[in-house]
Amino acid sequence: MLENALNFISSHQAHAPWIVFGAMILAGLNIPISIDVVLVFCAFLAATVIPESTFSLYFSILIGCSLSGWVAYSLGRFFGRKLLATKWISKLIPSQKVAKVEGYYQK
């Protein structure tokens, strides 16, 4: 199975930085992708499979992490109250917890 994954990665190595960048953006949107796993995977790729793409993988991680942080911040800053008013989110995050967190920030 690992050999199949390595063959797939080797055949699509030109797209690896873009895939890593997309995974970082999705991780910033709280899609269940671990940034740590993506970092370790990129280190593995840069060390063994595609060492000639080390710098492009590094910059895709750097820019992807930065942009995902800004995206998450912007969503909370500009749409946070509106999202908390929706039925689905209000079930996940009750107003008592929001008030408790706001109390911590007031201190």
C-alpha cells in the first residue's frame, strides 16, 4: 500500500506544492486535516521522493499556514456573530459557553 502511495506521489510530484497549500488552507478552515501530519508528510517528500522541490514545498507550507490563519481569523472577526446565530452552530456552541469565553477575554 505504501508503494502505491509513493508511485502516485511520484507521478504527480509537480502538483505536490499546490496540494500541500490546499491542505493547509483546509486545515485553517477546521476541516479535519492535521497541519502536523501535512508537515511531516512534506518533510518525507522533500527528503526522499522529490528533493528537488524542497523550497517550493517549504514556501507552500509557509504561505498556506499564514493564509489559513488569516482566513480563520477573518471568518471569526467578520462573520462570527452571524454564524453563532445560525441554528446548526448554536447547537454546537451554546450561548453560555460564548458568554464564558467573552468573560475570560474581558478579564
